[in-house]
Amino acid sequence: MKLFRNLLADNEGATAIEYGLIAALVAVAAIAAMSQLGTSLSNTFTGVGAEMDTAITNANP
């Protein structure tokens, strides 16, 4: 009977699951942020490349 009481009072498994869920949430947020940042950087470099092409074309008529 004492074994069952000890098993019911043991919170280590619950704590490990909570930490796992927090880590998963942080990972999902980081992936979403990095994805958005990657898209933004891609758009920025595309715009810079277009401006450089325009500048080269205008400099060499």
C-alpha cells in the first residue's frame, strides 16, 4: 500500500512532461520566427539586387 502512495505522490514524471512541452513550444516559436526572418531577408536581398542591376544599367548606357 505504501508503494502505491509513493507512486501517486511522485511528481517527477509530470515535471519532465511539463519541461518537454515548454521546450516544444519554444522550438515551434523559434522555427516560426526564423522562417519569417528568412522570408524578410530574402525579400531584402532581392530588392538590393534589383537596385544594383538598375544602377549598373544606368551607369553603362
